[in-house]
Amino acid sequence: MKLSEVYRPRSLSDVIGQSKPLRILRGWMQSPYSSAWLFRGGPGIGKTSTALALANDLGSLDSTQIIPCSDLGIDRARELVRALSLRPMFGGKWNILILEELERLSPACQQFLKVGFEDLAPRALILATSNDTTGIDPALIQRFTPLEFTCGTDFYKPAQEKLLELWNDATGGDDPPKDFLKWGFDGARGYSLRVAYDRLQQELLFRSVEETIAA
């Protein structure tokens, strides 16, 4: 299993960086209400992880639906909207829908959902992620409260600290590779914790193989 999955946050308190969106979401959780949120920002910076952590903190992760927008057709969209119009079967539970990469919705689905998301039933929550909202119908975006996720120092500094912690745990405190602080940086795309985790896993695998050969 990939390290990015092994160490995926289980709670908002586990999410790395992203202090501003987390502060807003924690405030919302003090008195939660039916709503739709759009987590905007580059790949690998915690948008989906935050959505899953929020669902878990609400006690509804087991009933949360995660839908890649590239796979969403009109018939399935109708089913999802109908489900969001119903009250949860058990008290305290939420109907939560996570839509990944909203920009991949077809134009037909965008047109349908901008109407379907107008009125949400009690305890309905939509959490959408998007790497780039350029091609999304503005009327659909207006259905959401946007939260900006960044890949700046607020994110990559604590991410590097987490990587160093994992490196030390795995190696017993050996010096990390010289390019350690560059892990996760991907040119113009900025920093991606998912990429950094993949690099860490690769380095630890190489290290394990080398130790096996040496033995």
C-alpha cells in the first residue's frame, strides 16, 4: 500500500498545514449545517484527505460516497441528488458526497447539478475538490463555498517535518539523502505531499534491497 494512503489523515487534527481552510471548517463544525464546499488547489496538497477527515470527524465516513467526476453520468447524478434530498436513516448521521476533480464533470452534468444542488436536505454535505476551476460553469461554482488550499510554506514545511519523522522511524535516525528537502517539489506545479510520499517509499525500498544484497 502506498504511504500516502497509510498516513492519510483520520481527523482534521491530523491534516498537514492548510491552516486557513482548517480554521474555517473547524468553525463550521461548531454548528454544522447542510452545505456544499469546494476545495480548490493543486494536486497532492490534502484536498481529498481533508474531505475524508471531515467525514470521519462527523461520524459518517462509512456512509460517505466518493465519486470521481470523470466517471459521473447524468443517471448517476440524478441518483446522488435524490439521495441528498433524503434525511439520513440514523440520527446524527450525515449524507456526505465527495466529488473529486469537479472540473472533469461533463457540461451536461454541470447543468444538471447546478439546479440539483440548490436545496439540500438536513444533514446533507457536499465536498468537491478541483485542481482548476477554469472550465466549470460559474453558476455551479456559486452553489459552493470555496476554500483555497495552497502548496506554500504553510503546507510544505510541516510536510517535510512529517517526512523526516517517518524517515527517522524507518532508518533509526540515519542522515536523509542530500536532496531530501526537494522531495515533493514538481516544477511549476509546486509542492505535492503525495509525490513526496512516493519518493520516500521509493528510497526506503531501495535501501531495503541494498541491505538485503549486502547481507
